[in-house]
Amino acid sequence: MKKKKKIEVFSVINGLIFIIIALIIIIPLWKILVDSFDLKTAYGMKLWPEKFGIEGYRMVLSNPTLSRPLLISFFTTIVGTLLALTLSTLGAYVLIQWEMPGRGFFANMLLFTMIFNGGMIPTYLVLRQFHLTNTLWVVILYPALNVYNLVLMRNFFEGIPASLYEAATLDGSTPMQTFVRIVLPMSKPALASIGLMYAVSYWNDYTHYKLYINNSDLYNFQMRLRGMIMGSDLPTTAGNVTENTVKNAAIIIVIIPFMILYPFLQKYFVQGVNIGAVKE
């Protein structure tokens, strides 16, 4: 007699919970996607567009009031992420140089800033004194050094076997050569996961633009999108393109870049989840 496999109650409940969560996530996204292609103004849930068209996307990409902020978002995200990764990796590599004088002091000072900071108004005054306000540099430089990500990167570097550092030193490599030839190639999971966090932060940035930039010509796409949703910054529509179609098309454009990136970075991201958690 073959034994029948018992169905565990926990597995069934767990599966149902995940299905419900997936539906909660997918249904709103599907509604926005359908409405972005629907040229007929209508509200409520629809499975398919009543009047299909891509004019909403054309409006977003061709209208200067929307295309310029979109380009600003791409520029600040790419430049900011590269700069942030450079600072985080170099800073983390410096902190694992055990023989460096003052290493512990600098590490403690960085950790101190994770707990205490000067506050919103002093930060604004300092940035204004450096003439960074009302420039794109304030939204690129200010978030570029995240101490939490720097500590994660340092923990990952400490997890690299010390024998590799010693072998590189014996072969005559300088610390910078060791960093470029050994440390960085072995740090792809950490670079992918931390870089993704930086990129999402820059792409979705709203607070720094609101606090430090008054020039509307320097607003990113998130600022424009918020104005559109609140009804205070709607672009001029033409022909059969409705405001609702343009709004939903803009939302989809905001979501698309990272929907494309996640599948390619997933294997590195999964490996980088436990950065520095296990050390030999």
C-alpha cells in the first residue's frame, strides 16, 4: 500500500496568503496599465481598454513639461548611483585597512551620524552656504554617501578571505590594485544589491527636490507626477488624449525602468541580501 502524501495545512494557508498578496499588487497595476492605453475617459475596473491607443505615452515623451523632468530623473539616477557606489566602495575599503592610523575613530564617527544629525534646518543652511541649493548637485551629492550602505559594503569586504589580500600584497600589488583587480570583481552581489537600492532612492526622490530646489525647471519626473496626480500640474492635452490617460501613462513610465532591471539583477540581489551576515 502506498502512503498518501499528507497536505500540510500550513502550506495551503501560506499559498493562499501569497495568492492574495499577489492579487493585491497585480490588480492596481493592471488597472493603471489598462487605463494608460484607454483613450476613453472612464473610471472603474476594466479588463481591457475600450478605445486602445498609445497617444498617452506619446504625450508624456513629447511634451517638454514631462520629457525634460524624465531626462533629469535618468541623469540624476545614473550619475548619482555611480557616484554613490564609488564613495561607498572606496570608503568601505579604507575602513578595512587594519593598519591605518585612526581607522577606528573614523568608523565611529561615521556610525555616530547614523544616530544623530544636525537636523533639517542646519542641513539646509550648510547646503546653501556651499551654493548647492537650486542645483542638481544637491540631489546628487547629498544622498550619495549613505553610511548604512557603506557599512554593508565594509562587512562584505571583511568577508573576503584574508589570504587573498595577503597573496596580492606578496605579488607586489598596491592597495589600489588589490581593490580594482580582486575586491571589486568579487563584490558583484554587493554592488548589484546596494547599487539597486541607490538607484531606486534616486529615481523615487521627492523629498530632496521639495526641500532644496525652488526652480521648477530642475524638477524631476516624480515632482511632475505628483503635481499631475494632485491636479495642479496637468499638461495640455490635445485631440482624443484624456488627462486620465496621460496620468496613467506617466505612472507606467515611472515603473517600467526597474521592472526591466530587476530580472537581470535578481540573481545578484538574492546573493547580496545576506551581505556580511556570515563570516569565516
